[in-house]
Amino acid sequence: MRAERYDAALLAIGFLACWQIVYALVGADVVSSPLATLTRAAALLHSGNFWHDAAGTGIAFVYACLIGVFGGLALGLALGLNRFVGDVADPILGSIYSIPKITLYPIILLVFGLSLAAKVAFGVIHGIFPVAIFTMNAVRNVAPVHRRTAKALRLTPFVTVATVLAPAALPEILAGIRIGVAVTLLGILIAELFAASSGIGFALIRATDVHNVVDIFALTLLVFLFAVAVNALFHATERRMRKT
């Protein structure tokens, strides 16, 4: 743990040093200084407007995560338990996932309009596929002895999934959820950048319109720190599950 913290501290110091060097080379019109960015980020945390935007993004993010994660788990389990269906669906899911999602956003706007539902839907189409693909592969990669044992014990399909397959596949499923949550946040922010009346993405595009470099970097830094915290939480859970 000490070594990891030491490496993280060195990485942070190196990143800040590189940031300061870039700022000195290109100037404040292009890059905000680390000190100015941190100061503005701290000020934003005490701003009511920021928390209003953060609430808009957070609500959409939570809804999209719930739908994307549970939908992806259900789809992945259904495909993973039936090998033939999984073999057919695997390349289809991969092809759909590779489509640039931004091309679908006009359709989402036509269906849902400029609303919370549009942001949620755009977040879901980003996050559901990694969860489904990882879950499907995790279930299919479970050692056959587990399935044979469940069959010998005459366990029902539901009990087999809940007590045998899911625990054995859980570490890989958590990895899929971690990636799914990360890209869901990306989807929400992209949706807010293109068409929204509130949210962190909307605040970013508003700052870009007036060329407010400090706000752009401060908002980006806060989003980055939030994403790092969420990823670290999932990574710690995943690592603990692999040890057990």
C-alpha cells in the first residue's frame, strides 16, 4: 500500500510539473495554470450554480448506470447461459458497440426531446454493452466443473446462476461494470455538450463559448477527480473479489 501511494504521489507530482511546463510554454490563453485551476475548482465547489449543474449530471448518471448495469447483467447472463445464442450474439454486440454513439444522438433527441430522458438514454447506450459483453464472456468462461456440480446437485437454473455461476464470474463481471460506468459518464457529458440546458457538460460548452480557459480546466479537473474516485472504488472491490 505504501509503495502504491508513493507511486501515485510521484505520478501526481510529475503530472503537475508537466502541466506547469506546458502552461509556461503556451500561455494562459490556451492552458490554465495548475494553481489557477485548483483555486477555481475550489471556488466552484462553493458555488450554487456548479452544484445545480452537478445535480443535473449526477441524476442522469445514476439513472443511466442503474439501467445500463442491470440491463447489461440481464442480457449478458441470458446470452452466457446459452452458448449457441451467445456465439451468434457476440459479434453482433461487438459490432453495435463499435458504432460511434454520437451518430445516434439525433435519433435520441427526436425520440426523447431535450430532456433528462435523452441524457439517460445516451448514457445507457454507452454503458450497457461493455457490461453485457463482459458478463456474457465471464459466464461462458466459468469452469465446466461448476456447471456439472450444479447439475449433479439438481439445482434450479435460478439457484445455479445465483450461487454457482455468478460468484465464479463476479471478478470479470465487476471489470465490465467498472468500464460500463466509466463510459456511461462519458456518454452523459457528451449529451450535455451537444444539447442540454444544465449539467457539467453544458457548463463546459458554455465556458468554451466565452473562452473561459480557467473554468474549462477547473470543470475538467473536477470531472476527472470524480471519475478517478469511482474507478478506484470499483478497482478496489474487483481486486478484493479476486483475492477471495
